[in-house]
Amino acid sequence: MAKGSKGVEFRIVLFFLVLVLGYLGYQKYGIPLQAIGTSHFIIYDTQAENDAYIKANLSKKQMSTLDRLLLKEKKDGGLRLSTKTLSNMTHGDVELEQAYLRWRKCREMMRSKHHTIYPDERHLYKK
């Protein structure tokens, strides 16, 4: 056996281990492992155009903070967050505050088929 072949064998074994774990994860959870945590599964509105409008160019971290804002709103009975609370929770992030206001705008639309979604309701809308 050549000197460098032990590293190659280790990489091959590691590759197959990741492959098997990925397959088992897919079988158990039904979604590819690389799709976990992506914005594809983070929805704020059942209408795709409004969902894209709400998200705009938010990062994953900003979406996580937006989720906390929306859960706080829901906990408070669905009432709009005050400007002071919004500013404190977003730490002055203007993009995030605007995203919250876009979500509220979509929430207040009179629609019969589509509606906005709180983060803890997403599991009801997964395909």
C-alpha cells in the first residue's frame, strides 16, 4: 500500500458515511439536508408575490429576527408592535423594520384566498 493511500481511503469512507446519513435524513424528514434552514421554507404569505415582497433582500439572520417580531406580535394578541418595541427588537435595522411593515400591510389586505402566516403556523403550509 502506498504512503498517501490511507488519506484517500479515509476520504472515501467519510464520503460514504455522509451519503448514508444524508439518505437516512431524507427518509426520516422528507427534505434534502441542504434545504434545511433556507429561505425557501420560510414563508410569510401564502401568495408567492406577497411573500417575495415581504422578504425583499432579507438575510437569514434578519428573517430569524422578523420571526421573533411576529411571534411577539401574536403573543400580544395580534396587535401591531409599537414603534419603540419595534426599534428595540430590531436594534435600529431599517430593512427589518420595513419588512415588518410590509408584513403588516399584507396582513391588513382584505383577501379571501391568501393570507399572511405567523412563523409557528408554517408547518400547516408545507407542501
